[in-house]
Amino acid sequence: MAAEVAERHLELLRDEREAELAQSRAWQESVSLKELQRRGVCLLKLQVSSQRTGLYGRLLVTFQPRKCDSDTELPSNSFGPGDIVGLYESAGQGDPLCTGVVTRVTPKAVTVALEEPRDGELAVDHEHSFRLLKLANDVTYNRLKRALTALKQYRGGPASDLIDVLFFASAPRAFPETKPLEFFNASLDESQREAVSFSLAQRELAIIHGPPGTGKTTTLVEIILQAVQQGLKVLCCAPSNVAVDNLVERLAGCRARLLRLGHPARLLQPIQQHSLDAVLARGDCARLVADIRRDIDQAWANTKKAQDKGERSHFLGEIKTLRKELKEREEAAMTAALSQASVVLATNTGASSDGPLKLLPETHFDLVVIDECAQALEASCWIPLLKAPKCILAGDHKQLPPTIISHRAAAEGLSLSLMERLAGHYGERAVRMLTVQYRMHRHIMEWASSELYGGRLSAHPSVAQHLLRDLPGVSDTEETSIPLLLIDTAGCGLFELEVEDEQSKGNPGEVQLVGMHIQALVDAGVKAKDIAVVAPYNLQVDMLRQHLCHRHPELEIRSVDGFQGREKEAVILSFVRSNRKGEVGFLAEERRINVAVTRARRQVAVVCDSHTVGSRPFLQRLLDHLAQHGLVRSAFEYLDDLVPQNYPGEGWAQRQQGPKPPGPKARPAPAGKLKVAAAGAGSQKPGARSSPSAAAAGRDGPGSKEGGDRFRAMLVAFLASSEAQLDFPTSLNSHERMLVHVLAEEYGLQHLSSGEGRDRYISVRKRLPKQSPLPSEPSEPPLPSEPSLPSEPSEPLPKPQHPSGNTPDPVEQGESSKGLGKVDLKSLHLERVQREKARREEAARKVQEPRSGRRKKDKSEAKGKPAVGSEAGEDFDALISAAIEADRTCGFPRCKASVTTLGQLCHHCQRLFCLSHHIPEVHGCGDKAKAQARQQISREGILYPGSGSKDKSLDPARRAHLQRRLDQKLSELTSQRKGKKKEKEK
Ligand SMILES: Nc1ncnc2c1ncn2[C@@H]1O[C@H](COP(=O)(O)OP(=O)(O)OP(=O)(O)O)[C@@H](O)[C@H]1O
Ligand SMILES: [Zn+2]
Ligand SMILES: [Zn+2]
């Protein structure tokens, strides 16, 4: 059985290895060095800053950027300890001078332990210029292969019984009697204690299932300490250096003797002091070893100065002898250090028998502990597993499994972790689940608990109710007082980017929404470092970074896969997918969504299109949960500041032919109200507005173009009238409201939605020119029309003692959960923020002043000039032709140039401009143009290192293909244009 499984895994690993190689070949063949550097896998123009002899007598060389000043930083890169790199001369082609292992990376330098080159001599001097390139690493693959082969042939070693249990040849057993434990950590909860006792009592196998935030590491630390106290030798592993370092850090405060093998990913002192290097340096023979290393360094220096070949080879011979001696001494010292340690820690592959562990006898270890086991390849677990009679596996197989490149290998079982395989088979006989979680607010946890953990999780009282507003320095706003927020883009036209043959997806609208929510949090005092933005697609991660990084440098933006194992006070999820087909791609993986949601401690905000995403029952249940326990906002409420960038792709282009909006030229007339009778505005979908998913129902509804034209006409009429406000009927569905909304934007009208559920309606108002607030009017009465507006929440007037208006708006209190019925929250929020700011300023000045954030209307301006056709607009035709007339002149305010022949259409605002005003930057579309340019850049696949792995968008072949198609398209367009010109000339 074991042999068969080992054999199958060997085959799948071969597949995987080939896929990996093909990928890196494709990269290197078709990508320039510069591009490789941009992708973080190559460092160009380096010089040697120092070199010395390290462990095993290997040459440790430190490289830094080749610049005059020593303060230059390396470009951002993905080099890390343990990476295999090739060293090349800058000008050189072909094979590397030599290869090596990265041992240390700082912002300014990278240190590499160079393997001895074939000819035994290496010219790394300070004058030359070098480059380092990350190489496909076959060390790992070879170790996996070796472990599986060893498993296949295993006979009668210490792990025999364990192997039988792990391949279901015999059932796991417990030791007959165990005495009750005295816990080192007195504050363990009941489920943690049970897991500790159970694990120690098992003879071969125990599995600790630790859902997010349940103290899995805390529990493992207790188990390890108990085992050490019983005199056991423990080998403790995890698939990644980060996870191993985490354990080292947690064990460091305890009495156990630790030894960390391999290269710690983090350079923190508490971790470094347990590394093999550091332990050896403190050891008895350290002095001797140091002397030999110095001698070697000296001999190296001598070879450089050597006059002739003879002298040179003399020194090289000397180095050889010294190295041999060094190796012997070091091995003796290492063996001593290893056998004295009670806990040896390494990555799974770092525990390989071709490393230091070969120095120990086969039966040295009593227990193997593997943390994050559900994220490890089974083959990698077998590297440590063959070294002991018992194992304790910890992890959560409801989170993401190891990443596999080869689809075939993944489908055939390579992505099934050992932990999942065993937990599925043995259940309670081998598994103990931790059930108290110490991370999430109750409402964040409850969804994950019921979906993935059998409803067994409970929130520890210390976190069950915690909110962002409870953090120091965070004020109590609507944004900071809710654990769950759904910003629903359904029906708002914020579709994902449609890039054919593009695997990765982006959604610029969601990028904007995320930015706005972050701003709201930051304005309320939440620190950017306590916020993470997480998206399932690397393209979206890149776009988010481009948009947000410079404004909030401490904000973390990651792929879901890259954020596993982490947590933040506030997490914003951008689900990206928004399309008519209801395709959800990556989101279909339930474990990915589980990881995404459970990173948050106090708040999770989901930005998504409920219509697309809700096509999956699993995701729909998440939306339902958000709606039930959190706040739901339609992206509408943010649209004031939002650019529906890719909307034209969805039928909006037709607008281009429509009449040009009168825009700023139409001046609003004095106050008054115009009620439009229910103009049979399309088919109303009952209940279309009551649930987030249904809100999108109207999007695909018929006649959106007709609707658009009708609403356009209504708006034109309204603009021409003397009315100040136009209420649309409640029979409009959400899509139609959106049309009105977008049109209102276009015409420079204010718009707001009011009422709840079926009574919801949208109204537009002429925008009255704002004026700077007059501090001398403390309680200016609102405009006559204002109090009577059913839509406007009556703002609490400033109270004499609290000019800040710090009390929350009654409207918000009344509607703490059902968000769709809300009035323009965004502007309420902005006002609140402004009030807050004003209050702070006032407090600082200690002067009683009236609130400054309040909007003021200038009454004299409000009278306005009469606009085109000031009769109350019944005659739409006349009005439309007036608008068309206006369409013949440049859209730039006050420019009278004709655009009938030489007009240029701006694709951002859909208006025609004369030649001197058509550039977006000139007439005010600069930001939109920039945004589009950025979008294009991301579409072309610029990668920022760390945005996750294996982004298919990087496939150079596909990129080249896209580039070709783009070029083709461009030249097509060019020749078309030329053709037209010629026609005209004739
Ligand atoms: N019994 C306990 N009492 C109080 N706090 C606890 C307890 N157990 C764990 N915690 C706290 O919960 C947090 C998470 O603990 P730990 O790092 O052990 O969790 P984990 O399950 O390993 O996390 P991850 O989900 O990242 O794997 C820590 O802040 C820890 O202090
Ligand atoms: Zn424009
Ligand atoms: Zn002009």
C-alpha cells in the first residue's frame, strides 16, 4: 500500500516538476532581463561588497547594487533565504559562473553561499559587475523524490508502525494509561487541553484540527513542552520557513533547547540565536572553527595577490586542506549541537537526510510534529515522518491546500494533503478539533463555523464583540461600528475587465470602492497598517496596489493565497467577478473564501457583485449572512465619486450618438418641485430592491437604451424647467435608478435615493453652486425646500453645547442593519467626517464656532439665470432639438467653437470638443484618462513581487499574443482613419 502510494506520488511529482520547468523556461526564453528584474527574479548590475567563509567552508559573498553611493537599495525582489540562484557576469551569456544558495537578504544587499564552481576557482572581485538570477530549484524536488523512494523501500525502521497507520493497514492506538497532565500554559481552553492530552496519549498518530484563530500554535507549543518534559526528542517541521520561524519564536521563551536548521526567513534575534550557525558559534570548538575560516579567507586573498601559477596553486591546495579540516571540526560540533537539542526545527524539506540530520542515528527522534500540515505536499511530510515512530499533525484542511502547477497532478491527488487524507479516513479516532477562536468578532466567525466547521466554533469573550471603534484612537462612526459590510455593485455596471484569453481578472470599479472604504476607515482613525485588502486575482492585487499604495504605504494588499496564516483588524475583500454569465472562477473554491473571510479580526468588508457571485449557493449564503448580520450598501451610495470606467462596453456606447447634454450651460432655475407621474418606467420587478442579489435583477432587463433615452429626455426637460427637484416614481427598478443616476452625473445634477424597499425612489436636484461656509451664521435655517424633502434625513441641528453634532444621526441608528433602505450614506459619512474634523479643529482652538462642514446654498446664485426654454418642460421635442443645437459647439464651458466638422469625442465624458479642448486633461477628464491608462498597464501584466504565485497573466506567450493583437487593432484603426480622411478629401 505504502509502496503503491509512493509510486503514484513519484509519478505526479514528475508531472509537477515538468510543469514547473516549462513555466520557468517560458519565462526565461521570452522575457528580457530587465523584465525579469521587474518580476523580482533577477538582480542586475551588482557588485561584490564583501566575502567570507561560512559553514562547510563555503564562500559567502555579499552583493549590492553597483552604484557610487553605498546607500542604494536593491530593486524590489522575491529573493529569500534558501533560494537557488545563478551568478552571471553582467555581460555574460549562457551558463552561470556558478550557483549558490541565498542566505540573507536585506533591503540593500543579498548574500549568497556559492557552490564551488567546477574548476575550483571563482573570480568574484570588486571590480566586476554581476547579476543574480533565481533558478528553478531542483533541490526540493530531489529531496521529495528521495523521501518517496525511501518510503517505498522502508523495512523495519522506527517508523514502521506509523507507516501502517498512515496507510490504513492498522488503526491508530493509544497508550494504555496516562497520568493527568500539569499544563505549562494555565490558560488553555477546554478544547486545547483535550487536544494536548489526546495527542500525548496516542501511540502513532494524532491530528489537531485548528480552524482560524483557535490557538493551534499555542496548543502545539504546549504539546512540545510536555513531550520534552517526558524526555522525548522532538523533530518539529512545517512546509514554510515562515511557519517554522513562528514556532521557534513561540518556543523561544520556554526552557526547551532549540535548534533551528536551515535559513530562517526572518532575521529577528530570538529566532537567529537558535539557528545552527549561532549555536555553533557559541560552542566549544567555535574558536577553532573561526580560526580555520580566517585562514581560508587569508589564503583566498593570497591567491589574488599570487604572482605566478605555481604560487596560486599552492594557495589553492592550502585552501583545500583547510576546508577538509574545517568540515570535520564542524561536523563534530554539529553532531553535538543536534543531539543536545530537545527540539530540532526545520522545514519539511530542510529535515532531509542530505542535510545536518544525517549526522544523527536513525532512532534519535521520538516524535515528529508537523504544523500547517494541510498546506504541505504529502511527499514533503514523508521527509521528517520516516524519522520517528509517532507524529502529530496540525493544520486546517478547510483552508487552502498546497499550490500545484500541473492541473493533471492536482486532479489526480497531488493537492490532497496527508492531513486531509487521514482526517477523512479516521475522523474522531485520530482528530481533535480546537473550537474556541481568539480572532474574529462573533458575526465574522459564525458564517465560517456553520459552513465549514460543523457549527462547532465559538468566539472567546475577549473577541466576540470587538469592533474597530474599540481600538485606541478610532472614533465611533458607522464604518467602525459594524463587523460585516457588503458593498454590492450589482446593477451598477462595474463589470470585471473583459480581457480575452486572460486568466487573471481585474475590476477597476471595485478598486475605487475599496479605496473609498479605506478612506472612510482611515478618516475614522483606523491605521492603515491594521487594514488589509485581499483579492483572489493577482491582476486585481496589482491594480489595487497601483491605486492605493502611494496613498497608504502601510496598507497590505495581497492575494488570498498570499494572506493565508495572517490576520488584520480590518480586511477588505474585493471579489472582482462581475459578468453576465455568473462566472466566479477562483471564487468557486470554498476554502479560498474561507481563508479570505477569516483573516479579519474586527471587520470584514466584501466588495462584490452579488448578482454574479450569488450564482453559487455557497457564496449566496455568505451574502445572506452579510445581509442578515451586517450592513449592506449598494455601490450606488458611493457612485458620486465613482467612474463607471468600463461601462461603455455594456451598451452605453450608444449614448455617443445621443444628443449632447447641455451640461453646465443649463442653469438651474429657482426652487420649486416637479413631480413626475409614474411614467410607466419599465417593468418593475417586485421585491427587486429588497435583497442584495435581487438588486441586480433589473440590469439585464429589456429596454435599457429606451429607458436611457426616456430618462435623458426627462432630465433635459427638467433642466430646462424652473423646478429645483425632480422625483422619479417608485416603480423604477434598480437598474433604471442606476440609469437615472448615471445620467444625472452626466448632467451635473445632484441625485439621491430615498425611501425603503418598494418605496425607494430616486430624485435629482439642480446643483447649486457651493459657497464657502459663513462662520457668522451659526444656525442658518435650511432652504425652504429642504425640510420638506422626504429624502433628506433631517440633520440634527447643532446643539449649543455640542457644536460638533457628535451625536449619531437618528436615521443611522434606526437602520443599523438593513442597508439598502439607506439614504445617501456616503455624503452623510463625508459630512460626518467633516464635522469630526471641524470639531477637532475647534477643540484645538477652544473657540465656540458654528459647525463649518455644513453645506450652504447661495441664495442669490440659486435664483440663477433662465435656462434654455424656461417654460415648464412639456414639449420634449423642442427641448431635445435645443440640446442638439447646443451639441454643435464645444463642450468646454464658454467655448463657442463649432464641433460639427472637426469635433473630437472624449471617450470619458462622451462630449464633443474643439481641437484645443479635446485633450482629457484640458477639459477635466484627466483623472479618468489616467485611470484608464493605469488599467491598461495592469492588463498588460506588470507584476509586483509578492502578489502571489503563478499568475497566468504572466504567460509570456499569451502576453505577446495580446500585444500583437493590440498592435494589429491599432494599425487597423489607423488605416481606417486614413481611409476616411481620403474619402473626405475627394
Ligand atoms: N487559551 C487561550 N487563551 C487566550 N488566548 C489564546 C488562547 N489560545 C490562543 N490564544 C490567542 O489566540 C491567538 C492565536 O493563537 P495561535 O497563534 O496559537 O493561533 P493559530 O491557530 O496558530 O493561528 P493561525 O490561525 O494563524 O494558525 C493568539 O493571539 C493567542 O494569544
Ligand atoms: Zn472628457
Ligand atoms: Zn473648445
